[in-house]
Amino acid sequence: MIIDTHCHLDSLLFSPPSCFPYLLNRKKHLEFDAFFISMSTSPLDWLTQLELSKEFKRVYCALGIHPYYVQNSDFKSLALLEKLFVGESIVALGEVGLDFTLPYKKNKTLQLELLTEQLLLAKRFDLPASLHVRKAHNEMLDILSNITVRGVIHGLGASKELARSYIDLGFKIGINGVVIRENACRYHELVRYFGLKHLVLETDFPHVKIKNLKEPFLSDIILVAGKIASLLNCSLEEVVDKTSLNAQKIFNLNGILDGK
Ligand SMILES: [Zn+2]
């Protein structure tokens, strides 16, 4: 079993259906059965994500408001999110976070308010969070030290010290196709330093394109796992098995993977 802990499958609705065989498991990632946790970004795609997770047995759904989309959301959106957490089968809060790069920095206050409220909801419903953090690590760590939630810092390319702070708070590090770039030294260092115990796999499909490939693809996750195996000098199977176990634990998937 291989688990893609962070992808955006609603994008498949706007692209050729070449990925659907993977979702239906007709086309496997090598010999592995693949499961997907599809992230939403704003209330506008919540219902689509829910529909996808109902239609495809191997797709699980995360709902949340991404920092890029906070200006389109308000506290009414939070009431809807709460309602969906009560009535629907959702495995995570995501994708949420803080992004203080330009031009998103102008919404800093709103980002902080909406993130705090969403994390409080995740805590209440015992859901993990998939976090996007850019130029806002101090603020994020500050919030996480006050609100106890577990989860994944997705696409983290930071120092060992910063990664350690997140790991100590109960987070795993999500590794995607960026790790394949030759100049991604920080990613390589994090993988080598922390090893499989603290990593999960992700594609962030369709947002990360692997060098020399024409377009992003769901099966890119095998290339990510292969790169980690070469960095750690271990087998691909070991990377897939251990990262899938980490993902099952953090997203509380045990027991629901076969019985959905
Ligand atoms: Zn994403």
C-alpha cells in the first residue's frame, strides 16, 4: 500500500481522465495499491472533494481554507465546515496554513484568525491538519504550541531545527517531487537526518512537476519514494511501507482503508 497524503484531485475534473485508472486502482503504482488524501482549498471545492471521496473508494477527503483563499471566506464558511465535519466522512483539516509571502501577506490578520478557528475545530473533532507554511514559521509554531493538533507539514524545505520543532509538536514531514531536484539540498538533508520515522509521501498533484517529465502525474509518488530510498540507501519497499504506516497513524486510517 502507498498513501499520497497530499494531492488536489478536484483538478482532475479539468484535465484528461488519464489519472482515473489510478484512482480506480486499475493501473497500480508498480505493485502497490494506492490511496489518496485529496486536499481542498476553499469552500467552493468542498462539495466536489466530498463527491470524489464518495465516488472513489481509494480517495479520502480533507476540507479547509487555504491561506491563498481566505479573502473569499468568512466565519459563515467555518459554520459550514463544522457542519460537514459532523455529518460527513472527512479524514483531515486541509489544506490550511499561513503564507506571508507577497501578495498573500496583506491578508495576514485574516489568515491568522481563520487558521486558529480551523485548528480549534480540528482539535474538537480529533482530526489531523495538513499545513502549508511560507515565511510564517514563528507564527505557526506559536499557534501550534497553544492548540494541540497532530498532522503533516506539507512540502517542508526548512532547517533541521525548524523541522524538529514541528516533529516535537506531533507533526510528520510531507515529502513531494521537489526532493528529486538536484539542488534541493535542504530536502535531502531533512530526509537523511530524520529518516523514515518522520516522513510521509505526497505529490501535491498537480502543483509539482518533476524535471524532465511532461506533466505532473499521480504515479510521480513512486519517483519520490525512489529518491528517498536512494538518499537513505534502503529499498523502495521499505520507504513505501514505513511512510504508509506513518500516514495511517497520523490520519487515523487504520480500519477504514478496506472498509470504506
Ligand atoms: Zn497542496
